[in-house]
Amino acid sequence: MTEKLKITHGSGNVFLDIGFSKAEAENLKLRAELMMRIEDFYRKSKMTQGAAARALGVGQPRLNDLLRGKIDKFSLDALVNMLGHAGMRVELKVKKAA
């Protein structure tokens, strides 16, 4: 017997899809994106965690938390500051919700 699979299309924000409020889901999505950019900076730099942490303006344990995906430990401000220390600029685009 063949069962039909039910497909549910996501919203484009996994945090919203798993039950967070719209505001919190958007905040988490932004933080996750910035964290991925910082991880990419670290991986491409070929630096040790200690050297990369200094370049990002934080301690090595803090960078390790980021690399381990501990999103709850990072605010948007902290992530923007880390990227600034690494010589990157964060741009913000605001638009009306669909």
C-alpha cells in the first residue's frame, strides 16, 4: 500500500516554523546569519581560535561558544561588534512584512 506524503512548505524562517513568535524568530534568524558569517571568517582565515578571537575582539572561549552554535549567548550587538573588529560591515535592510 502506498501512502501519500504530506508536504508542508516552510516560511523561510526555520525558527518561525518550529514555533517561536514572529519577533523572536526574526531576531534568531538574524543572529544565526551573523554567526555563520563569523564562522566563515574564522574558517577562511586559517587562524587558530585564539588568534581569530583576538581579531574578533573576544576571548577564545567566546569564539568557541559561537562555533558550537550557542546562539542564546550572543546578542545582535555583540555579533555586529565582532564583525566590525574583523573589518566587516553589517548592512541593515528594513522592509514591510509580507
